[in-house]
Amino acid sequence: GFGGNTSCVEVRCGSSRIILDAGTGLRKLGDAMMMEGKPLDATLLLSHLHWDHIQGIPFFVPAYIPTTKLSVVSGHNGVMSLGEVLAHQMTAPVFPVRLDELGAQFSMREVRAGEKLFIGAALVRVAKLNHPGGSYAYRIDYNGRSVVYATDTEHYACVDPMLRALCEGADVMIYDAQYTPEEYRGDTGRSRVGWGHSTYVAGAELARASGVGQFVMFHHDPQRTDAAVLELERKTRELFSSTVAAREGMEIALDALAQAA
């Protein structure tokens, strides 16, 4: 019902195509893009470079097509350059095709917290998150609408002021809500403190504090059943009524959402 692929979200801003993270969901997105029959010019914003957020790239069919233009953006990781990381995962013996053998035209850019960049007419702002090895959130503003993508982050004792500022008044906030508070504390097994993920309660608190239009619960625990995700969705709606748990294939039209509000 909810799907099991790792993180990948597409945002369309007019003719601009923005892809948030390149998890295994990127494979299905690539297949859908190929069905359109048009050359692809897209920007890939990576929250960070852990495997579950980049492992879709070798299976992204448009990356093999010479007419594809793919701009890849990520924050500094302090270990390798962005290009080195993406090449590293496509080396023998773990994969038979090297990154430099792909047909697409790649460009790489590394950004820092606080930076702003334009993708077509869309303004993208960058903020740092709390995750082992580092992670980055992105806010995309276009034509009076806005979406924040903030996954793989661990909440603090209070609402993160930088993340609150990034989310302020956004139409949609996609936020890491992997754990329950009990799971996070370790009441029901190992503590998850320090693992770099958040809870549905912290997400609802951030949504209220930031005045967002809709909270999309993201990065579900891989061991959670569909029924359990639905139960967390119900509990979260008691804290922030405009909440929905992310599902594979879900589409949100920001213009329609704003008009309904």
C-alpha cells in the first residue's frame, strides 16, 4: 500500500524538473520519464550521500541516454567530492558500468547551508540537518507556492530554529517521521537516539510552529506494516490535522491544495 522503495520525490515547476534524492524510487521515475518520449533536462537535489539516497542512479534509464542533461546538487560531505562518491558506487566488482560510461551530460555542484540557487524560475534554499555524516534540506519556491523536503534529520529538545525558518508558511512540508517517541527513546527495544531520524510528534510540532499547509510524513520505518503506518497517520492528524503519510505514486497539486485551504 505504501511501497518499499527508498527516497525519491519529483517536483515540477513549470517546465523545470527537480528530483529530490535518488533512492530506488528513481528507477520507476526514470521509466515514467522515458515514456514521455522527450529529452530530459532535470536537476537532482541530494539530501545526503548515504546509499539508500543514491542507489537508484545506476538504474535510472535516462542517465544512459545522450540527450539527457542531469545537474546533480548536494551539500559538502567532508570526505569525497560529489562526483567521486557517485563514481565510487559504480565501480567493479559491485557494478559493471562506470559513471563516466553513462551517456547523459552530467554536471555536479556542491552547496552549503544558507545558499540559494535558481532552477529555471524556481528558487531553492538550503539548510543543514542533523544526521550522521551530514544532511541537507531544500525549500523550493515557485509561482507563489512552496515545498520543503527535510528528511534524514534528528529533532532536538526544541523545534530546530533554522528548520522552522526554512519551513515558515510552506504549502507542503515533507519531513522525516520514521519513529514513534517510544521507539526513539528505546522504550520498546534499542534506543534510536543519535541515529539521525525523527518522530511523528516532532514533525507535527514543526508543522504547527512553521504554519505549513500540509505535513507529509516521510521515510517510514522499513519494518512498519501498512496498517501501522496508517495508525501513525491517524495519531499525527490528532496533533496536526492536515497530515498525510507519503505513499509511492502520490501526487500533490500545490495550486489545488492552496485553493482548498
